[in-house]
Amino acid sequence: MTEWVGNGEVEGMSFFQVDAASLQRRGVTADQIPGLGESLGRGVLGGVAMSLAGFAPWALGGKLFRPLGEAGLYGLCALAFILTSGLLLHRLLAGPGSLGRFYKLFGISFVAYAAAWIAGWMAWRGHPGSVAGLSAGALAMTTMLVAAFGVWSRFLPVTLALLLPVAAGYFLGGMMEGHFMATATTSAARQMAMMSWGLCFGVGFGAGLGLAYYLCQRPPAPSSGHQSH
């Protein structure tokens, strides 16, 4: 078993109980931290399922939820993301009891992400709005994660993890949706075209989450002052 060596330079937010000090108090060791491959795999698979659920109100129930307005519809999509997140992705966190802690951390950080994304999108619209929303959302979620885990020194890599794969999935999904929509002749075909966007976004968002949680929990390389046994 490898001794826990900590993952940050300051104690994280005790409310979430995911920082190194909290893990050490619960007896979680460095060996129990999900590896990079496991984190990416869980992230992508769970992210796809979560994203399809999150895109469903927009793609499949747009007319039904139209009275909610644009902001209300986006809020409903965000709620679907949050409700499905824990069941699909809680194993990204190390140690027992990860379901409740993941719901707390992801729920609050995703609200910040969605609010920042919607603000950026509604301020500029179109391609500039998408870029602004993705960037603002990544910064908002990164701030929550590094504060919770107590790893402020990893702000930049976590931000890039939450921005680059997500942006790739988002823009590729938009291209796919446009391609399929151009040939869609039925309502069902148009809905499936919209859901293809959710599929691509889920791959990127899930990969970003897996990488971000891995970076936040990964212990530093052991130094000569730490022993393994």
C-alpha cells in the first residue's frame, strides 16, 4: 500500500470533503485514486449518457417546454445534467461515499458552469457567444474544483482540461447537427440530428471531466522524503 502524500498546497473547502486532508482522515490512500485511463474511460462513458439526457429537453421536447423561454429551457437542460451526473460519474472521486460528495461538488460547480455559459452565449450569440460561454464555463468550474480540492497551483491545466476537449466536442457536434439537419425531412430525423450534437458534446465534456478530476486528485510525484510500503 502506498502512503497518502497529499495532492495540494492548501486545505480545500471542507464542505465538499474531497481535498487531501479529508481523504487522509477517511483512510483513502494514493493507490485508490482513479488512474488517468480509468478517469477518462468513466468520464467519456458517463459523459455521453449524461449529455444525451441533458440535450433531450432541447432536442426532443423543445416545443413542449417553449413556454419556459430560452433561459428556462437551458435551466431544465442543466437540471437533467445534474440529476444524472452522480449515478454516472461519482466513481471519478476516490474513496467510499463518493455519490453524495460528487452530487454536491458537481451540482454546485455545474450551476456555476451553466450560468457562466448562458451569460456568455446570451451576451454575444453565434460563434463568439459559444466561445465566450465555453471559456467562462470552464473558468467557473475550474475555480470551484481547485478550491474544493485545494489545488490552486493546478488552475491552468484543469482549465485547459475543461476547455479544450469540451470545445472540440461542442463544435464537432454542431457541425454534425448541421450536416444531418440539412438532409432531415422528418421531425424524428431533425430530433436525431440535434441529439448527435449531444453525443459529441458528451464525449468531449466527459473526457474533460475525467481529466480534470484526475488532475485535481493526482498526488505529486513522491520525493525522497516519502516512503512506500
